[in-house]
Amino acid sequence: NRHWVLTDRPKGGNFEQVLSLREEPAPEPGPGEYRVRTIYLSLDPTNAVWMQYDSYLPAVPLNSTMRGLVLGVVDKSNHEKVKVGDLVSGMGGWADYTITDGKNFGRVPNIPGLPLVAFMGPLGMTGATAYFGLLDIGKPKEGETVVVSAAAGAVGSMVGQIAKLKGCRVVGIAGGPEKCAWLTGELGFDAAVDYKAEGWRKALRAACPKGVDVYFENVGGEVGEAVLDLINIKGRIAFCGAISQYNATQPQPGPRNLSILVSRRARMEGFLVLDYNPRLGEMYQEMGPWIAGGKVKWKVDLDQGLENTITSFKKLFTGGNTGKLAVQVSEE
Ligand code: NDP
């Protein structure tokens, strides 16, 4: 059982200095437990937070296996309801194997015609974040303008397409011309703004001639501030994340224009996908056919081998990934 052990709290994104790959015999499940062989390991920006401090989950204890979302197959079971060969996903580790009593795991639903990896991306935690965050918190109405940042990433690419299906004008903000071309060319976004290009604030304003009704915030910092300037009266900001700040070594200042929420009578609300676990069925029902029928396109940026996890993980913070980042740890 190869597994990544967290030996210290990272500072400024020095992940290779605080994680070390160890190997020991595969653990055995105890009474009522089962063992999951990791097939796909999800790499998520929030993993960097888990390494550093207590948040909505406690920080990963030092000298223990790094926590991560896994999708895998049960290869040994002492659990009365779970048998060898079952496909499950849940909170495991950056490891070949996870032992669980099943509390943090669920069965991968059976939707014919979809590859297994779809349940790591568009129909996994990523899809749920986009779906519930946009619809439940952002509440977009037909004809409104929806802006999403980290738009070519896992969550952002889903958000924009769902908003299009709900009849909105959709503007994505992403780093680099290739990502922007993917958004408007392949995914059907109405406009894309490259926040790394000169004059991007002006381009953003031009792309939102009627202002912004819903902003799906993934990055925070300057990008968030620029969108806030354009928020309309009664606008909604679904606060999903702030990746630009996850590796900061000092607390970051909030948006300097926050008081605009007053004059625009706008609302900013954070949410956690974990709270929507009881409602996942709603997502499968609406998104399942969109994904299976190709109405929502998706991409999993899949790297190979548990040993390459850190190199892969760092892509999240440099913009090296397009779509959902994951590592294939073993064969399906
Ligand atoms: P992504 O696939 O979007 O990957 C992260 C992307 O963020 C990168 O590809 C990069 O794209 C962009 N990025 C990185 N650093 C910066 C920066 N300094 N400024 C602007 N953009 C940056 O990741 P996810 O889709 O998994 O996550 C997106 C956001 O959603 C994160 O904030 C994450 O924490 C949050 N999240 C929240 C959940 C919740 O329950 N609230 C659940 C899941 C995710 P680019 O090339 O465009 O810069």
C-alpha cells in the first residue's frame, strides 16, 4: 500500500517538501469494514486547505496519510451490505487502499453508457458543486448574465454549461487564450475573458454589457473584485472558493469594493457541496441525461500513477489543468 504521508504544514505551496510517499503492506479490514482499491484519486484545490488548518474539516493530522476523495472498487469486505467488486466513492486517502466502515462512502450510481471516470468529474463532487451552487445559491433566471471564474476548470466548466441550459448569457474568466477558445468554441459560452491578458478588466466589462446578475466565485482576489464592480441590483454571488488565496502565507485582504453590495442590494453567500449529499439524487436526475446525451460536455484531466500525485496537484495552482484533475492509481 503506497500512501502519501503529510509530514509538515505546507507554506506557499511547497507540497513536495511536506509530503512523502511511503510503502507498507495493504491494511486489512476489521469487523464491519471493507477495503477500497483506489482507481481514481480526485485532486481538489481544497486539499491544500486540509493540509494547512482546520476548516469545515479538521486539518489532516501530521504524519498520517493525506486525505482525498477516491473512486474505487471493493476488494475485501467484512461489511454485510457491501461486496467485493462493488464500485464506491468517498473520503479516502492519497493511497492505493482505504479501509472504511462505509460512513464516508457511497455506491457509484449505475447510469448506463457513461464511463466510470464521469463519476469522478461531472457526476461526482465537481458536478454537484456546480449544479447546487449555481441553481440553489446563484438562482439564475432566463436572460440573466452569469459570470464564472476558473471557468475552464472542473467546477467552472460545468457551471457555465448549466447556466446556458437555463437560458442565461454566460461569461467565463480563465487563464490563457487556449482555455478561452475552449469555453466559447466547444462549451458554448457566450464570451470568455483571459484574466492574464493586458486590459482584461475592460474586456470583462465589454463582455457584460448588462452587468452581472450571478457571479459564481471560484478564485477571489483581483478577479473577484473586478466582477463585484459589475454586480447588478439584486445580484447574487455564489461563493464557492478562493483558490488565489489557498497558498498565501499571510491573511489576504477582502475585496476593497465590498460595500458595493449595499448600493446594489446584492447578496454573497458561501456554500459547501457536502451539505447537498442528501440531494444528490436531484443532480443525477437532471444532469445524468445532459451528460449522457452530450448536452453538457466534460473533460477529466487524467494523470497516471500515484507517484505523480504532487506534480499533478500543483497544476491546480498554475492553471495546468483543463477540466477535472484526477490521478489514475490502478486499472478499472
Ligand atoms: P479547477 O479545476 O478550477 O482548478 C483550479 C483552477 O483555478 C486552475 O486551473 C486555474 O485556472 C485557476 N487558478 C489557480 N490559481 C489562480 C489564481 N491565483 N487566480 C485565478 N485563477 C486561478 O478546480 P475546481 O473546479 O476543483 O475548484 C474550483 C473552485 O471551487 C476552488 O476554489 C475550489 O476550492 C472550489 N470548490 C468548492 C467546493 C465547495 O463545496 N464550496 C467544492 C469543490 C470545489 P486558470 O488557468 O484559469 O488560472
